[in-house]
Amino acid sequence: MKDLGDLMKQARDMQARLEQAQADLANAEVVGESGGGLVKVTLTGRYEARKVEIDSTLTGEDRGLLEDLVAAAVTDAARRVERMQKEKMSSFTKGLGLPFGINFPS
């Protein structure tokens, strides 16, 4: 059986890895798209929009259609950010019986 010092060291190590993973996720960028790639939106892991790309073939299109495509691309990107976060963080909580997003004390 491990002593309390070993358990505390493991907890600190895990906390450091979790903090690094959270920082990596915050800086990661995810691209969402709609209209078969006609509109693309890039979001960070903090859901900040970095870039919106609109295919040049849409320049003469109906404004309402373009607005709908942009909204759909943002939604797609947000869902991809959520998926990326869950996949990355699940490796830390798997097997521990801990919920996603748990914070360990410093």
C-alpha cells in the first residue's frame, strides 16, 4: 500500500497534467463547417471565433441563406470543441470514477 506522501505526489502530478491539458485545449483550434464546406468557422477551445471563411461562390447568394450557413458553422464548431474537450479530458478521469471537469485542490 502506498503511503500518504506518494498519494499526494500522484495527486499533484495529475493536477499538473490536467492543467496542461486544459491549457492545450484552450489554445487548440477547431473548424466547423456548413453547406458542404461553403462556410467555415474556426473556434478556439474557449469558444472564441478566430476566423470565418465564406466560399466566393456565395457572394451573390441570398443574405438569409448566408446568415443561416454562418450560424450552422458556428454551431458545428462549438460541438467539435465540446467533443475535443471530452475526448482529451476523459483520459484523465477514466478509471478514477471522477466526473469530467473536476478540479483538484492545490
